[in-house]
Amino acid sequence: MPSLHLADAAYAGGGRIWFYELDWSFNSQQGASHCLDFLLVFGTLSRSEVAAHPHAHPNAANELTNVGDQMRTDWASFAASGAPGWEPYNSHNRTTRIYDTVTTDRPYPHERSRRIWAQHHFDALALPNGNTPPHQQLK
């Protein structure tokens, strides 16, 4: 939800924002794991690693190639042109690219959750040394 707050603020300020969500996973016992998107974009997860995983679903190695290729294409497009290839985010339709076995663009997929958290504002966490972040000291 902090990402949505940030996106809405950036949009209100005239910024261009693109949202995506990775739904694909090779692991049949869990969904997409944290930072799997970076392994796909940078091509550091191999077909043989996926195929050797004890919980990889049958077509996972082929899907890895397709999902990774799509993500790399989009990220390269963004780096080269400033646009990844789908409609920018706005506070009305919240377009989100969903990476899965078939890549789709649709409104933000967790709208019910977004509405629940819409009025909650997330404060910065305390620093590991126990000090209060400077912006919270001003309250």
C-alpha cells in the first residue's frame, strides 16, 4: 500500500508511473517469491535450476524463458524510451501489468485491499539504533 500512496502522490504531482505485479512462479507450492522479478529481468535464474527444483511444475522451465523475455523487453523499452510498453498508472484506473504465463494489463488487481487501506498513512519505521527519524521528530 505504501507503493500506491507514492504512485498517487507522484501522479498528482505530474509524474509518470508504471505499475507491475509478478504472479508467475515456477514453484507449485508457493506463489512468486520476493525478488524473483530481478532474477527474471537479469536472466540469472537458469532453466536447469528451475527444472531441478523439487516443486517445479511441469512446464516451468519453458515459462521461465517466456516470462523473463517479456520482462526484459519491457525493462529495456523503459530504459531506452522512458515507457515500458503499457499504459501509465493514474489514480482512476491504476493500470497494472501482470506478468504470468500470459502477460496482461488490467486495473490494480487488489482493489478491495486498496480501499481498506486507502486512509491509512504509513509512518517511517524507527531506525535500528533506536533513533527517531528526523521527520517524526517534528510532530
